[in-house]
Amino acid sequence: MKEPPCVVSSVRTESRGAQPARVDAPMVNRDAAHAAPLVIGIGGTTRPGSSTEQALRLSLRAAKAEGAETVLLAGHALRLPMYSPETAERSPEAMRLIDLLRRCDGLIIASPSYHGSVSGLVKNALDYAEDLSADERVYFDGCPIGLIAVAAGWQGAGQTLAAMRSIAHSLRGWPTPLGAMLNSTMQRFDEAGDCLDPSAKIQLEDVGRQVVQFLRMQRAAQIPLQGRCA
């Protein structure tokens, strides 16, 4: 998608045909030093309790333990209409997703590897970030983004993680230094959702922690998160 120009305020699209109307969103207050950061988890598959979803839940728990407020969007929550930039209408589920993306301080994205790349379910959800292109904070400018790739083999996991990093950069996010890769050919979780692999558990928890630690450093340095030009 074409890189949007830097804007100084959010706008409501009224004269661009069928372009989606932009909601005038107030600038998020980033100066509340004691407010819990909002970290959104997006991922999984259409199957509830998939390995990808369990990995995402574990990472979100680590982010919550670091002091973040967390919201999980997985499975049914990602069964969204195909993103259509020329259409103004948005389903209630899509509107909730867009609202959370607009308000979040950081994200954790988990995708299975489908043919060496991100699944259509996850990619379609991320495409809705295009509705943030005219916001004061364009896309996820300045937001830390943790990434998790799950595949039936290391090659697919590595390719998918690389694709996710490219997507995060395109959306102006900051991928965390550690990206987690899981090989689903081995059982990683038990029926209760507990991780059976100590190495995988450390990776997933580190991804969640790094997202919150990045936000903590930003606040300590008083780095502005909105209104910046590329």
C-alpha cells in the first residue's frame, strides 16, 4: 500500500467517493506515566485453541505480568469481511478491531505459516490498519510489535517471521529484537494450555516482556509517539 503523507490531525473522509469514513479520534494520552499500556494480541487460526493461539495467549500473559492491559483477538474475532478500502461500511467486529488498533500502545501478532507466509486470516485483520492511515498516529508509528510464527517445520516458521517483520516495518512499527518461532510438529502445549517446551516458553514470554519493556523505556525517555513524519 502506498505510504500516506504525514498529517497533523485526523480527518473524516467525505469527498473521496466510497473511501471509508475516518473517525475523528482524539490524541491518545501518552503522558499518563502510571497508566497501564494497552497491548493487543492478534492471531491464531479459525480453530479455537490452536497452537498459534496458545502461543499468543502465553505471550500476552507475560505482557500482563509486566504491567500491561491486554486484549486477545483470535479465532472468531478475526472472522472479518475481506478488507475493502473502497467501501465505507465496516462490520461491528471490524469496527471493534479498528478501535483497538487505534488505541493500542503495542501489539503481539501470531500467525501460522501458510505456504511460507502469513495466513490470510491474520493478514486480512492487519489490512484494516489502513483505516488508521489518516490518524494523528499513522498506523502503528512508534509502537513495539512482538512477532510469533508457528509452522510444521523451521523453514516455514523462518520465512513467515521474516514476512511479519516486513509488515510491521510497513506499518511503522518497531519489531521486538526477539521474534519467536515454534515448530508445531512437536507437541508444545498440553490440554490446559501450558507450554511443555521450556525453550519455547522462554521465547514466548520474552516477546511479551520486550513489548512492555520497550513502552516503559519510551515513557522514561518521553519519546513522542504521534504526529511524526516518515
